[in-house]
Amino acid sequence: MIDIMRIVIYLVCFLLAGYALSGIDFEKIMKRGHTIHIQILYLLLSMGIGYLVAQFILGLSLNYIM
């Protein structure tokens, strides 16, 4: 049961990070015409931020559960 909760938390945090990053216009930051690079950066940033937020939430919740 706890493993399913962890997976759900990771997925929700990944989706929220992707949604938050959609507000940033990466076309202004990077060179024009490099859309594949921008998409890869977008994916990696959303995975990294989602992982960090999920770890933070799981760390807090495990301290209060145990």
C-alpha cells in the first residue's frame, strides 16, 4: 500500500512540475530552432523538480507516520 502511495506522489509531483514549467517561455532563453533541445530540457527539469518535491513530501510524511 505504501509503495502505491509513493508512486502516486511521484507522478503527481512530476505532473505539477511540468505544469509549473509550462509558464516559462524557453524560446526566449535558448536559441530558436532548437525545439528538440528545449523539449528535452523541459522533460529533465520537470523530472528533477518532481523528484525533489516528492522526496521532500515523503520525508515529511514518513517522519509523522513513524
